[in-house]
Amino acid sequence: MIHAFIKKGSFQDSVSLMLISRRLSESDAVDEVSVMMGTPANKTLLKATGFWHPHFTDATPNDICVAIRCEHRQDSITDSVRQQLEQALNTVSQGNGNGQALPTARRWQSACEKLPDANLTLISVAGEYAAELAERALERQQNVMIFSDNVSLEQEVALKQRARARQLLVMGPDCGTAVVAGVPLAFSNALPTGSIGIVGASGTGIQELASQIALMGQGITHALGLGGRDLSAEVGGISALTALEMLAGDPHSKVIAFVSKPPAAVVRQTVLTAMKAIGKPVVALFLGSSPPLRRDGNVYLASTLAEAARLAVMLANVAAVASTQPKVIERKIIGLFTGGTLAAEAAMILGEHLDAKSDQRHTQGIMFQAAGHQLIDLGDDVYTVGKPHPMIDPTARHQQILALAERPEIGVLLLDVVLGYGSHADPAGMAANAVTELRARRGTSTPLVAIATITGTEQDPQQRSVQLNTLLNAGIVVMNNLEEAVLLALQLITPGPGDGFAPLHALLQDARVINVGLRSFADELQANGCPVVHYQWSPVAGGNAQLANLLKQLD
């Protein structure tokens, strides 16, 4: 049996009503309670799910329809549920109880007047009304985040085209998460600030990627959502292109990470072309597709979220170290290695990035030689005839380092420091002394950046931490692995990106939000120090589309 009543003129967002429905259904006195606004779509749903009652026939989209399924007729049930509903609605209206009064408005114009410098509208109302609200925001030169789903494809395309013409961003529809200038929007996590900007057409993909980045000790600048359809052939990646351009112009976003579900082939190529034009390192993850290449120019292609996070963190770490070192633009790299396999790996990585092959003959221990760059394995037979291996006695490398005083074109020196039983008692000390003497001979007019990696553990006789401090005290940069070392070397000799596509986008400087729909979103924004006004929206003209259109024409 269905008991029912209507609460007139009390518009609430659908998510809050879903939560209230669940809470009311927990009572032992009822089988289930359904609480919905009286929109045409909801009336159809009430009929389909067996909750329909004739009382609902005249309900408007501004009225709350309450259906109570109960096997036994009890007149007190309706009164009890009505009382519980009022209490639940009061709780919703009070917000998160943080003691701060949330600025609210009942008219769009009033909301804009209360926050005249608003640059983002967050929309979480029923999808049939979301597009019109987004249009209003764009007219006010505000960016838009549409949490709502069930917005038509045609409306999405029209909104995004209009936004792009105005140099604005539309995130969504069905955009579940974003972080802008440290402000969490909708479903998001508390994240550390860092140097990685994220763009994503996958809400949980953004969350997992950002969380993995945080677990590895890095942080993000912004996370810009796109909505699940943005990379479809119909939409064409309109918001993706805008978001990439925004992060390209953001000086704090040193690395960009991009995640999406499988895009349309033509859109994927369009987005990749835009990424390659940025100049900054970009990590791209198109979920569900195996990348044919590991890297395409400045774009690193990942297969999993974990791999994308690892690459982004590695590139961010390299960028952070590079910012502390002197630029040695267009000068050359030399690597003097005591470990043959380490020299071979460094040669492979450098060759990939310079689009040049490693030296297959290894004459004179040369593992790589191209464009004036050179990597040498000093453990090659040619260097050990009648002499101890350089891991045992680094004297030969010491001499090769000093010889660089006569080669001013060399700007970066790559070194390995190998610890363990049988190795020299203080290989870092030998390297540090050589680099210090070299710099003294070269003088300040020809700076040289020395980059080292350490192979070994804290338990080794040389003790890793002691060796690390020796290198650092000599002004030698120590990277975690060879890939980081080579990438740093390349970054130091390569001219950096320009100033991006445009000046820093206003949204990325400071988010100021008009929230339409879920009050809890506004409460969270306020708790995080974001200027926000909650627009207590309800359908115009009681949801009568014909009358609403007439009123709009008269406005």
C-alpha cells in the first residue's frame, strides 16, 4: 500500500532528497520511502517503480512528492514521516554547522551582486535545467562546472563552443571532480600543493591519479575536469583543448598529466597535437588503449594510472631540481661511468630523447656519441689493461674529469657512484674532489653541472648516506635513478618553454564560486576558504516550460 503527501513550494536538490529517502526508509514502521521533486521525469520514475499515488498528479517541479510503501494502513505513518522530513530538511538548510553563515540568494541577479567577481558557477541541479543556468553563467563571463548529468549532447556542444569563443572553460556535464587554485570542487580529495596540473575526462581517474601523486610525495596545482563525453567525436575535445592551454600558461604547473577514457581516434590525435605544442612535459593516459610509443616528443604515454602518476612525479622532481641549477643552454653532455650497464642504460635513454641510436661498436668504451654528446664506459677493456677497474680505483675517471677543463662546450657531467664490497672505500669523495678541482680550473665563466646517481645501500661499507652528503657538499646534484639524471641533463641544456599560450587564466589565480544545487558543495567551499554564494535555485514558473519561456522573453 502506498501512502503519500506533497510538500508544496519547497525545492530541494535531488541528491539531498535521495539521502533523505534512504534515512526515512530505515524506520521499522515502513517498507520504503521515496522522496522526489514533482518534475515530469520524476513522476514517470515514480510510476515505473511502483510509488505512484494520485496525489502526485498536480504536483509541480517545485513540490516535494513523498511516497510511503507500507503493508498495513496506519494513519500515524504519514504524520511521522512528515515530521521526520521536516527535521531532515531543516538539517540540510543549516549546512555543515561550522558556525559560519553561508551567503545565499534566491535570484540569479542577487547571487551575482553578492559575489560580483565570481569566476565560476558550480551547477548540480537536475540535468534538464542545467544548460540554461550554464548559459547565464557564460553570459556573465564565468567559467562553469556542471556536476549534473542528463544534459543533452547538443546542449553540451553549444555550451562548450560558446565558452571557448569567450576563453572560458566548461567542465562537464557529468563532471564529478575538480580542484582549482587549491579549492576542492564537488567530489575531490584534500591534496598537497605541488607542480603537477591535471586534466581529466574521468572523475575517479583524476582522484586516483592525484592521490597516487600525493602518496609519492608530490602535489598538484589544479585538476580540471572535462566530463565523460568531451573526447567523443561529437564534442571534439573542446574543453580539453581549453584546459591544456590554461595549464600551459600557468607558471606553477611544471608538468601536465592527462587522463581519460578511450577517446575518439581523431580527437586523440587533436589532443596529442595540442600537447606537443605546449613545450612542457605532458603525461598522457588514454585508459583502455595500449600506447604504440613510450614517448612522443614532450608527451609521455602511460598505460595505467600508477604509471602515469610515477612519470608525472618523476618529471616534476626533475623540474624542481632544474630550477635550482644554472642553465647551460645548448651545451653538451658527457657521461663518465664506472658501471657498463649503467652507461648502456643512460645511452639508451639519451638516444630515445635525442632520436639517435646508441653506439653499437662501443669503440674506446663509447656507448653513445651524437650531436656532440658522449657517454663512456670507463670499465671497458681498453681502460683496464694493466690497470684496476675504475670501481676499485677511480683515478682514471678523476683524470678524465680534469681534462674537461679544456672542453668549455661541455655543460653537464653525468657520473655513477657504485658502492659495495670490493669497491673503492670512498668513490663519492674521489668524484667530489675531481669536480671541485675541475670547476676551479674552468672558472665561473663556463659553469658545469655535475649529476650523479648512487648504486648501493645504507648497509654497504661506504654507507650510502655518507656518500650522498659528500656529493651534495661538493655541489653535485644527486638524482634517484639514471632516467631522472638524463632527463635533468637534457632539461638544463634545452631552452625552456615560452610564456604559454596566454597570460595566466583568471580562474587559476583565485576561484570565486556561485553554487547552484547541492548546498553541501557550497559548505565545503566555504570551509576551504573559497568565496562562495549559494544560489537557492528552483524551477522558474513552477517548472512550466511554456510560461518560463514567456517570462524569459519579457525579462
